[in-house]
Amino acid sequence: MVTLGLDASTTCVGYAFTKDKKILDMGFIDIKKEKTPKDKVEKVLGKLNESPYIDDVIDINIEDSLSGFAGGRTSQQVIIKLAKFNAILCFMLEHFDFKVHNINPMTARKNVFGKARIKGKKAKEFVQEQVEKMYNTKKWCKETTRGNWDKRNIDMYDGLVMSLFENKAWL
């Protein structure tokens, strides 16, 4: 049973295909240049459709979109834009007969890592640290043109957390 995990934002979509807690493939899809939600969804679906694992996917777990303001860092416009994009993406995935589950990121982290966060540590740092303890991810991580770790890799890690999430009620 292959599970696809997605972390969708309006500029980048992290994804991971896993089977029995083993990473089959993961990466991120840069959608920042696409103008409309439709264009963004088409690019994501096109990229996912290229994967040799897509035909074996049973469940898709997608990170639930933001429902509130993140300490003043997120505007109402961004929340609406993200919710619209996520709704279109989920609708299209369900249209192709995938079972799509919206998962709260804190719930997924607690399920996968045993805890959702560590006080004083940013969520992205916590996820990176925990994923890198569990897996050797070097072959999937990208570097910037200057040779630095690409920050979009964290979206891929969030997609991995979604893919590793298990809900016993679905099994």
C-alpha cells in the first residue's frame, strides 16, 4: 500500500511516496510562477502523474490548510488563497478516485514523532531534526545554485510526515 503525502502551499508543494514506512520517492514542486490556482493544480497533477508510484497509491494525506493567523505572519489574503488552492487540489485528486484525507500538521507530527513540537524550537526545525534522525534523505534533498540546502526541502519533509501518518480507523 503506497501512501502519498502532500504539503501544499501557494508557492511550493512538498510530496512523498512511502510504503511500509519506507521512502519510495519525495521532492517538491515549485508552483510560484503559475498565475492561477488552476494552473498550479495542473502543474502539481502533471508532476505527480509522472511518478511510477502513482498507480499504486491507496491514500493521499494532505496537510490541512491554515485556518488562523500564525502570530501575525499570515494575512487573510494568504489564508484564503491557500484554502482555495487546497480545495481545488483535493477536489481534483478525489475526481481521480483517490481517498484524500486532510490532516492537521500537529496531529501528524504527534503520530509520526511521538510529539508535535519542542518548546522554543520552530516547527520547521523540529520536523527537519526528527526526519533526519529517522532517514537518510540526502539523495532527495536539493541545493540552491550557491550550494546551500534549499529551504523548499522542508516542504518535502512535511509531505513525508503526511505520508507516514497512520490512522488505524482507515486500515
